[in-house]
Amino acid sequence: MRRITHAVAALAMAAAALTTTGAGEALADDWAGCPSGAVCVYPQDQDPAVSPSDVYWSYGAHRLSNQYGNHWVLDNQTGGAHARLCRGSGGTDCVYDIAAQRGVYYDLGPVNSITLDRP
């Protein structure tokens, strides 16, 4: 098991090295079908995330509707922008912050909006 863990870590480090520029900045790419610069919501219980059902590009609050149960939400924005999951319909009462290049498998039942926020 330890060998497998070390092999996975080595592959992750190699992949990170291949996705950086000469200045050490990470290059953004599509991630699980989510385009670079976007935040994506995937269909309920699609695990692993493969093909998003909703793609958000613009900063600000976006209303979610008919989203129940567990969904992957991937923040594939660049430049350190964040996405937040909020109970209020206009981006209020936010309950979860997703940093750029991160994702969360979250119950969207009580979530009514998602915000895309500049760094």
C-alpha cells in the first residue's frame, strides 16, 4: 500500500511540473469537462465528475434551481478567483467557499445560489 501511495504522489508531482510555465504559474486546462475559467456543477450523484450540467462564467451571483442531493462543484477559475455556495438566492448566507482549482461534493438541496468572486 505504501508503494502505491508513493507512486501516486510521484505522478501528481510530475503532472504538476508539466502544467507550470517557466515563471512557475499553473496553466489552467479543462478539468473533468469544466472549461478553464469557469465554475461547473455536475448532475446529481455523478461521481466522479465527468460532464457538467451547468457552467458559469461571469462574476456575481447565479441562482440555482432544481438542484437536490449531492453534486460535484468544480472551481476551474484562474487567478485565484473563488466560488461560494449560498443559501440565499442572491449570493447571501454563503455556507461554503471553494478556492480556484478545487472542488467539493456537496448537497445542493439547501443551496439557492452560487457566486463567482474576483480575487
